Amino acid sequence: MLEDKYAYLTLSLLYMLAWLVVYVKNPWKKGMVKVCAIGGLMGVVAEVWYFYDYWRPPTLFGVGIVGIEDFIIGFAMFGVGGYIHSSFTKREIDFDYQTPAKNRDFFYLWLIGCLSLTFFTFVVKIHSGYTTFLTFLALSIYIWIQRPDLIGISLISGGAVMLITLVIYYITFQILFPHFWDAYGMLDDTYMGATVVGIPLSEILWHSSWGMLCSMFRGYRNGVYFKDSPR
């Protein structure tokens, strides 16, 4: 039986296996790695919110202490969510049609997301599981309104990430570490603590909504369209 301190590392490395599959199939490998490096840093920063009321997982450095696992899973999830669609479809980018980049708008969306999590979690005292899902959903809807052509990519990617999450979480938390969420989760007083095949609903919603949102980043920020997309 593996020690609990390896649970989060196991989860992270399983996500890296999914990342590797996406990476091998992805035509923009260099850009993917750069984006994922930023994602790794965000994975570390995110624990500011989640250690507060969501979970306090054991890492290689101790319980409730930021670890290399946070960087690994952030790195992997930015890659899987952001590039799974482009890796497994044959849709071609229309390089003859491109709208101006929205770097400033994209930064504002990132800032609004961080402020939303901070305000509703720490000030209003709404559980971070709720605020994260609703923030990701609200930002996705905003981009859908701006770029309706990205809705299909968003929904497909969200569904794909959800399926990947179900497999990885079942292996990690039903087979290898079935007591993990009882010991280290903080979801008992929320509806998000309900489980589907033993997996917390909050985790399913978190990952699927992240896949929906993250999959649109490249197209929205860079003004990129696919050849068969409506204008």
C-alpha cells in the first residue's frame, strides 16, 4: 500500500500521461510547452484559495504544503484542456483570416477570475468549489458571446476533460487511495461533496468547466479561426 503522501503525486503523474498523449498529437508543441509552464505556476498559486476551504492534501513536503505536485498538475491541465481539441481533430486554421489579438482583454479576464475567486471565497465566504465552477462558467459564457464559433470546441473539450478526469480519479481515489477525500477533503458541508462513482462532484465540475474555458484561450486571445468556422 502506497503512503498517502504519494496520492497527489500519483494524480499529477497520471495527468501527465494524458498530457503526453495530447503533446505527441499536437502540431504546436513549442507553444504548448510555454503555455503549460505558465499553467504550472498557476497551479502553485491556486492553492491560496483551495487550502483555505477545499482540501489540504499531503505532498512530498507535508500535509497542506505547496509541493511539486501543484506545478505538475497545473502544467498538465493547461496542456490537456487547452490543446486536446487541436490534437485530435483535423480542422485547419484559416491563416488568411485573423482578427486582432486580445491580449489586454485576456489579461482582464484572468484578473477578473482571480478577483472573483478571492472576493467570493474570502469575503463573502462562499465555498471555493462553488466560486471556481461558477467563475469558470461565467468566463466561458462571456467568450461564447464574443466568439460563438468557439462554443463547439469548448463543449467538446470540456466533455473530453471530464472523461479523462473520471478515469484518472477512479484509479487514484477508488483503487489506490479510497480514503483520500474523507481524510484530506473539506467538502462535507457542501453539495459539491456528493460523489459520482466515488468521485466528488466538485472535482468533476471543476475539471470539465476548466476544459471548457481553457480550450478557448488560444483562439480568443490570438484571434484565430478555423477554416470551417462561421464568422
